[in-house]
Amino acid sequence: MWRRGDPRRVVRVGADPDRELPVLARRALDAFAESAVRRRDRDSLVETAFAALFDLYRATTPAQRDSPGGRRFASELAELLVSGNNPARLGLYVVRSQTAAENGRHEGYRPACWRRSMLQLLAEEFVPWRQFLRPEDLETIVRIDEALAEVAAEAGPASAEEVPAWVPETHWWWWEPARLRGEYAPERRDSGPLDAVAD
């Protein structure tokens, strides 16, 4: 997408002429770079970084993310994810995602789904977990899924507004409450500009 350094020097993702993509990619890398070096605001920095990465995900296609430019972006991102404060902050994000999942029946199942999907998108579309998460964090993701499955039966109904159009079919946690009740899965639709992390 671009090379770090001169912000005017960009490499486009694939052959897409959209000029916004390098800006979105730069924003995502800058957010993770800031998280790596700043000591304060650890929660907001990681959430801002995930939100920027989500914006880039929404603006690109799988082919673009798998293009040479997309792979260069992923390589730079992988370096940032293991730099400075990021390993500890990402570990904390995983732990707090587990807490959100465990509290899903009380504090809202949907926010836990958002957090779990952000982790999944990061791994599936950009950098595999094993390249940056610690072994204990990988074990925690297993517990997140167990918690989501456990609390889904008591979670509120998932309406069409609660399952955004971008959610991949493989993100089973969004539809688990309806499945357990024997209901049809709600249709997905674009529910507008939601905060992908803190909603």
C-alpha cells in the first residue's frame, strides 16, 4: 500500500485507483505505531487502531488484501504488532474480550461479538494470530469462544440491525443465539457507521 517514511510515497493495493486506500492504510499503521510507543491511554489506543484497521478492511476486497501491496501492508503491520507496548496491549484486548463474552448475558452479547470479530478479521485478513499473540492469548481466544457459546442461549434476540452486513458467515457467534432458539438467522444489512470496537 505504501512504504513507511514519506507519506506521499504510496503503493496502491492491487490495481484499484481509489485514492482513499493509501490514506486508510497509513491511518491503520500509524495507529498501531502510536500504540507501540505511547505509555498512556492503552485501551483507547488499541481500540482506535482496530477501528482504523476495520475501516481499511471495509474499503478493500480480498484480492486487494492479497495483492503485493496488501501483503506489504500486512508485513509492516506484523512488525508493529510485536513492537513496543503492542504485545501487552493486544493481550489485554484479548483478556477484555473474554470478559465481554463472559458478561454477554448481562451487559450485551453484541459488543462481545464485535470484539471477537475484530480479532478474527485481524487474523484472517491481515496477520495470523501465531505471528503476534502470546501462547496464553491464543488459549484465551479458545475460552472466548467457549464463553460466547455458553451465554448465547441467554443473550437477547439478534435482530437484522444487530448483525451488520459485513459480518462473514464464518463468524458463528453472531447467529448463535438464534440458532439455539431454533429461529431463522436474521438477515444481514448495513446498519450504518458503528464503532467496530466500542459499540
